[in-house]
Amino acid sequence: MAPTIDVRPAYQRTGVGHIGGREVVARELLVWIDRSLQTLHGYHYTVRPDGDAQAWHVTPRLRQFYTASVAVSKNANVVLELEIQAPGNAALTRIYRGRVNAVNWWNSAREIEDSVVEALRDCLSRIGKDLDALVQMEPATVEAKPPTSN
């Protein structure tokens, strides 16, 4: 798996939203996402660093990462785009969204952290299921008939 590329607009790359009137800043966001992607595993695949000619190649791109609060609720969203290429096939692109909506009890930093962690977990779950389905398909059908995007 290649390192995650941040394709968000420049003005979105430092702050990731506002909770309780405070700006939320995420440091080393791409490192965190890369480490999380490396933990993916399924029945039919394992994640390895990019470079093996016989392996599937996956290039992740961070499209959105934000959190917000309205009244007594909070939400967090993570949108990753994956370019997936099976050996000998053209690449296909999938977009995955992880999200969480919950009660915002105290506006605490811990609550904010928990919500973005849960949103990334939701995104990773969708990616993991899709990758597992893709690698089970015959190589010739990966490009022609991909499963429905999550």
C-alpha cells in the first residue's frame, strides 16, 4: 500500500472543523491514517508496503476529514479514495466514507478524539469488506464488474 496522499484543498489541511466554538487541529493526520490502513486484514488479503509486482497496488487519497457540532450533537467524517490495481489490470477507483453522529455531552477533547477515531474505524470497515470481495473475484472481472461502492 502506498502512503496516503492529501488531496484536500490547502485551506482544509490544518484545521479539521469546529466543536463548541473551538477549532480542531489534527497533527500528523496522514501518518495516523497510514498506520490505520496498515492494520487492515481480511480472509483473502494482507496489507504490505507497495513494491511487489505480483501484489495488488493500492494508493489512498484523503478527500475529506472534518468534525463539527450543532447544539448537543457532534459528527465526524472521513472520506478516503482508493485507487486499486490488480496485477495486469487497469486501476479502479473507489470512494469510502466513514462517519459518526453522536450526542455531544461535554465538548471535551476526548469526545472529539473518540468521534474521529470512530469515523475512521467506520471507513476502514467499509474498505476492508470491499477489498476482501475484490480479491476473491477473478482478475479479469475486477475491472469490468466491481462490487457496489461503499
